[in-house]
Amino acid sequence: MSDGPSADGATDGERPEARLARAVSAAEQALIEFEIAVETFRVEVENFSRLHHQKLGPMYARLDELDAQIAEAQAARTGDPEDLRRAREARAMVLPMPGVDELFHDWIGSDGLSPEAAAMLTDHQSVQPPKRVRPSDEARRLYRDLARKAHPDLAQDEKERARREAFITRVNAAYGRGDEAELGELLREWESGPAPEASPLTESEALYARLEWLSQRKELLTLIARELEDSAIGAMLRMAPDDPDRLLDEIAEQLLSQVAQREAELTGLVQ
């Protein structure tokens, strides 16, 4: 009988627990890599969503206002009950915005739109876009290192999992900001922290329970990833994964064209 390795990497006479432990370790690492990928995409979605709102939000607001003015001008012309209803609905799309004066107090002065606001609506290329957070390669490396060491998926009991969840929440926040220094501090903090407590289960019980939990966690992560991908922002990112800023510029050009069309339509109605 040979003592060499078998096709699955095991050696003759190896304990079943050893093979199971290898399977659990492989499943843990695969799950952590999946979690890192999901979290990285979540950060991208969050940052892109913020940039989308900052850069295009005023244009969408302008379109809503023009739609309301067009509907009101049409209703004033015809007096038709259906046109009046459409005008009320269009205005309702604009009115439920509490604090709009405060939000745009630096956009509107005694002479109308400020130069910055006018530039945003007429020449978006002259406006400096808000800074987009992109974690650097070093931040990504630190994040992956922290995730591999401190991720809650590596916990063997609820107390240890709670400790890891509280810690990894701080890690995710620092990664979302692209803060290399804080990620480095967190890595040093983790490496100098307490070791996890031993599991009260037998080795076999702990390994089987671990495999079951890992399987459930993977199913949950798959749902989270699908929700991110199917969201409006996630779909936009998939359209231009290598250059999402270019996609924003293209959408801005389309919106500017729509603003110009609405303004021309309004001018025709009120003359």
C-alpha cells in the first residue's frame, strides 16, 4: 500500500478531520475573497452614487422645474382640467424638497443664478467635478490583509464574531474613505490584540458547523452582490467599468440637451 498523496491531495492514513480542516480553510479563503470583491464594488457604487448626485442632481432639478413650468404654461393657455391636473402633478415633483433655498443659497443671488450655477447648467466642462474616492493600491493591499486576518467569517463563536464585526466595520469605513494611514493603524491594532478563544465543540463538530455556516454566508453574499449589480448605479458602473467618469460626462451632455429643448419649448408657450 502506497503512502503517497491521493488524487485529492490527502495521504493514506490521514485523519478525516485533517481533510475536512483543509476543505474548511479553502472555503474560508474563497468566501473572504468573495467578500472583498463585494465590499470593493459596494464602495465603488457608493462613491459613484455620490458623484452622480453632486454632478447631475442640479440638472435633474432644473429639468423637473422646467417640466412644471411648461405644464403650468400649457394649463394657463387652455384651462383644460386635464392640463391643470398635469400641471399640479408636475409641480408636486418639484415642491416636496424641504430646505431647497438653504441647499442652493449660494447658487441664487439678487441677479439670478450665480456664475458657478450657470456654468453647471450651460458648460459643465468648466466646472471642477467633486473628488471621487478611489482606494489606492496600498489601501487595497491593507484592506485585503485585514480582511484575511480579522474578517468575522473566521470566527468560531458568537463572542469572537461580534468582536470581529465591530472591528471590520471600522476597517470598511476607512477603506471607503481610502485612508491608508488609518488602515495601517488598524492592522497594527489587530496584530497586537487578543487571540481568539478556543471553541467548546469537538474538532469534527466545529468543522461541520463551520462548513454549514460558510455555505449560508455565501448564499447571503450572493444576494447582496446581485442587489448591488441590479441597482441603477450598479448597472451604470457595469456599462463603463474602466471609465465611469466618462459615462457621467455623456449623461451630462444628454441632460444639457434636454434642458435646452425644454427651455425652447417653454419660451414658445409664454410668448
